[in-house]
Amino acid sequence: MKHFLVAAVVFEMSIFVRAFVHPARCRIPHALQIVGCRSDWALFSSAADGEEKKRVVFLGTPDVAAQSLRDIYEVSKRDDSAYEIVSVITQPPKRRKRKGKVIPSPVGLAAEEIGIPVLSPEKAKDPDFLEDLETNVRPDLCITAAYGQYLPKRFLATPTYGTVNIHPSILPRWRGASPVQRSLEAGDNPVGVSVLFTVSKMDAGPIIAQEEKEIDECDQATDILPLLFDIGTKTLIEVLPKILDGSITMETAEAQDESLVKEASMIDPSEAELRIWEESALVCHNRVRGFSMWPGTFIYVQLDDEEPMKVKITQTRVLAERTEPTKEINKGPAKKDGLRLICSDGSVLEILRLQPATRKEMDANSFINGLQGRKCCWIQSPVKEVVS
């Protein structure tokens, strides 16, 4: 009997070792299926006070989501944490145009640094991916932060406690692809972030928590987006224990008021031109702020009778004065003043930083010095001739 027990232990240990050395080939007897064999999942849960930690999957793609992943992961390492991150899902690696090198997304890189298994399905509705999620990953909770793909019903039905999302707006205002850009373009203050359950309809799930933030009238999306994701991540970390113990559920979270919905439609490059001939300085300024990441904003200028030139506008402010509308662009009287752009209603947009076509970004003084006495005027978009 003694020899039989020793042999049984050796047999089980050999299977245990093979599960790590050859995870794709191992076939563990049903009673011993602790590790998923088809993928290199980190499925062994450390436990606090004898309780198994909840299995969390993180979905995200850009830099702001990578920082959220790092923050959530750091909290998961605490002895009293109720969860561990067992997998990361992100957009597939992209090939660089010039060198042809394939690089993972920022979230994919962060996951590799931390040592968390990564999945990068072309589409979240892929049957093999969903099978892997259900069979091997087996999430208790999924967290999304700017993942960038629609999640099908089968995905949403997989995690025990549902899927929660960090969305950078005060929902139901600004549902959709560009919440920060649209909120700044509209001049919203305060801005905010919502933590909510994910449902099939975009950004329409019940709200778990919200935070508002007062901002400066010159703050741009480049700074506000990471700020809101930082606030949203901290808010999510605070409520995670209650989500994972079942205190906060889809039923107990606050339903959104559909009458207050405002759509944050995807930005089109055609929106990037500042239409000085029909828009106020404030409207132009807020678009500069909102579109700072992409696609940026621009105007066309003409130096004397030269060909029109496209100029990217990167930093502005609105002056508290009005004057007679003119197309001529001049520098303000003080040394640190920017370029004064007079809009159709006489409001004044001061351009602090700009980037002429084929040139590097520069301040207003550098631009004026480069004019060498030439007259500078803004013009409407040049009409391109259609060749028949």
C-alpha cells in the first residue's frame, strides 16, 4: 500500500510539472484540472485568510489604460486584496509603417512587463476567443478601460459579477467614442468620470460611481484624458470590494436617465478647421482644447500674395475684448502676447503656439520673426478645382 501511495504522488507531480513545461500539450485527468492547458494562464490564486481570490480580467489598449492596469495590479498584490488579475485582453499588435516592426499596444506592453498573460483577438466576438475565455480564463469580473471593441452578449454573460467600465464623462452626458473631446469642445466645466456596468448598448449600463472635476478654461484633452482615467481608476479600486462581494450589482447600481443622453460621436478630420468667418473665439478655442490629441485644429493663412498655407493651431486663449472684424493677423502689443485672430463676431482668439506646414511647432514670436515684414491674413479653405 505504501509503495502504491508513493507512485500515485509521483504520477500527480509529473503531471503538475508538465502543466508548466508543456501547457499546450498537457492533458490533466478531470480530477486534477487546476490549470487551463490550452493557454499559459496564471490560474493559481494566492489566497487571503484561506479564501480564494476573485479572478479579474482587464481589457484596454492605449497609454491611459496601461496606467490603469498598473494601478489596479499594484492593489491586487496586497495581502488583503480580494482579487488577482489573471489575464489582459487588448487590441492586436500593430506594424510600424517605416520599419515594419510589430509592436504590442501600450496595455499589451504593460501586461508583458508585469507578467500577465495577454489575449489579442482581432474581434471580441471570435468564437475561439470566447471559448478560451469561458473554459480557461473563467473571469469573475472583467474591467474595461478604452478597449476599443464592441463586447458581444456572450462575452458579457461570462464573468460572474459582470463587466465594469471606466468612462471619462458624467454619464449619461457624452456616451460614445469621444467623450473628453466632445465635453471640452462644448465648454463643459466640471468634467467627470463614471464607473458603470457594461451592457450591450454603448455606455448605457447602470452607474456604480461618478466623480466630477473642475478644470481650467485652457486645459486640453491631452491632459484631461489621463487625469480622468486616473480619477476613474481610483474610484473603481474603491468600489471593487463591494462589487466582488455582491453588495453592488447591476440591480443595485443607478440606472441612467435616458432623457439626458448626449452622444459623443466619433470625430471626423473635416471638423478640425477653425471656421473663423462664422464661429466665435470661444467656439474655436474649445475645439483647439478638445481636438488637441487628434486630429488637431488648423487655419489657412496667406502671406502677402503668396500661396495659402495650412497652419496647425496648438494653443490658444480667449481675450476679454472685442474689436472690428478683420482678416489680418497681428501680434499683441506686449512682449509675451500671442497672435490676435479676430473672429466674425469681433471676439479675439489669441494664438500662443502654432505649427506651419512642414515646420516644427513654435511660439507666436518665432512665427512673427519668420514673416520678415510680410502681411499675414487668415482665409477660408481654398477651393480645390475638380479635374473633369
